[in-house]
Amino acid sequence: MDIQLPQMDGLETTQKIKAINPDIPVIAQTAYALYNDCDICLKNGCDDYVAKPLKKNVLFEKINHYIYK
């Protein structure tokens, strides 16, 4: 989930998704990583967090974690 979306930010979008189905995993990502972005994302319903520039191996590990839990 990109945190900086044009119509509705990613945190609000995540909250709406989780209201429909709380079991859908959401991994937040943002290009403007600040020291507390991860905490903010997790408090707003995201299950995990990655910062840009994305490292493919880190992203794949996180995705696999939620697919094969």
C-alpha cells in the first residue's frame, strides 16, 4: 500500500480494507520515510512496512511471510 495516494491516502485506504476484511495483509511503503513512519503505519492497520527505494529481497521476504504463514 503506497501511503501517498492521490485521492485517498494509503492509511485511510488500509483502514477501509481492514474494515471489510481484517485478514488481508497490508504492507505499507513510502518514499518519504521518516523515523516514525513505520509506527504510524502499524497503528493505522498496516501489517508491515517497507521504505523506498525498495530492496527486492526484503519485499519478497515480507510477502512470503504473509503468504506462507
